[in-house]
Amino acid sequence: MEARLPSDKLTKCRTLIQDFITRKKVTLKELQSLIGLLNFTCSVIVPGRTFLRRLINLTVGIKRPRYFIRLNRETISDLQLWLTFLEAYNGRSFFLDYVWLSSTKLHLYTDAAGSLGYGAVFGSHWFYGKWPDSWIGTNIIILEMFPIVVSISIWASKLENKCILFHTDNQGLVQVINKKTTKDKKLLALLRALVLQCLKHNILFRAIHVPEVLNVKADALSRLQVMKFKSLGQGMDREPTLVPVPLLPESWPL
């Protein structure tokens, strides 16, 4: 029940990436060839999808195959991560349908209110916070992604080697998380942080859509209605989990 890249594909990927890392410019044709190869590997190395978007963005609007494209620092960083993926995660991607059917799944509920705040509930644990003025008016999918990333970061030790179902009432966010890629640069930054945390702690994750009426606890927290939240159920922690300063909205360079 394991998926693994054949050795010839693995060698070809490593060789091409190592060549690209030493160069400042490549042709459109060369870059498209690498993207095609890496896209193939995503059938096994699923997290790689998140780290293809910057490479794809470099090709947008360019039509001449021999046109030279500059590889920026961010792109080189992604290619170096790809080398890590190829070394560490080839052969570790089990057939996900089998894993999800045979594993106990943990449920994590999150929500965001555009002009108020964000909240998350995991078992008996919970947190919430208010948006700074600079975040008000931000794309709602970005706001909805934020408490998911924070949840994984602060509860990682409780989530290691587990399957996590993110419950959100935003259908657009469900698609982004499950595809593991997006064209939105700010949303991509949060998605990258989520994927790297899950790789570090060997967490498999998916998102499912739940109607707002079924997400009442997280909804109350995102609206800063703490007393209402506490009245919705017993067995919750008396106090919220503190969100570390480096994870607060003000600390994210979005």
C-alpha cells in the first residue's frame, strides 16, 4: 500500500534540480520541462504541489521557447525544498484513500469573521483572537486559512502521525487545502506554512465543508462571543490556548 517513484525518474529529477540551482537563467522550454516532470512526481510526493506554483508563475505571459527567465531567490528556495522532498518523502506516501479509511481521524473546527476575529476548536482546546486593523478587508479565504495554520502550529505535538479533518464553512478554502495549491500569493504563503508544519510532524490532512449552522462553536469564537461559546457545550478548557506572539496576525508578512 505504498507509492514510490521509480529510480530513473528520481535521478532525473535530482539532476535537473541541481543543475537549475547553479544557474541564474533558464529558457522557457527548460523550465516547462522541469515543471512537467515535477508535476508527475506530485502523484507520489503530494506536498510538492504547493511548491510548484512559483515556478509556474515564472512562465506566465511568455511564449517564446528560447526566452531566458531569471530564477529568483524564492524559486531557488523552492527547488532546494524539492530536493528534500525527493530524499525524505519518496516511498512515504501511502495510498491516501486506504489510510483515511483505516485510520482514526481527528476533527478540528475553525472560523473567521471578516471584520471581527478568528477562532478554532480542537477537542477540549480552543483559541480566538481579534483582527488587527491592517487585516480587516482581507480576502475572506485568507482569513479562514489563518486559524487553521495557527492550530497546526500550536497543537502539533498532539497531532503527530495523525489524520486531521479541517472543518470550515468556506467552500473555496476547502478546494485550496485539498488541491494544495493556489494562485493567490498571500494565500500561498499560509498554505506553504501549513504544508511544512504537516510534513515536519507527519500529519495527513484534508478539509471538508460544514454549513455554518454546524460550526457554531468556532463561529462564536470568531465573533468574539466567548460567553456564548462556553454555553454551547461542557468539557471545554476553562481558558483558551494562548497564541504565541510569532503566530499572531501582526507577525505575518502578508
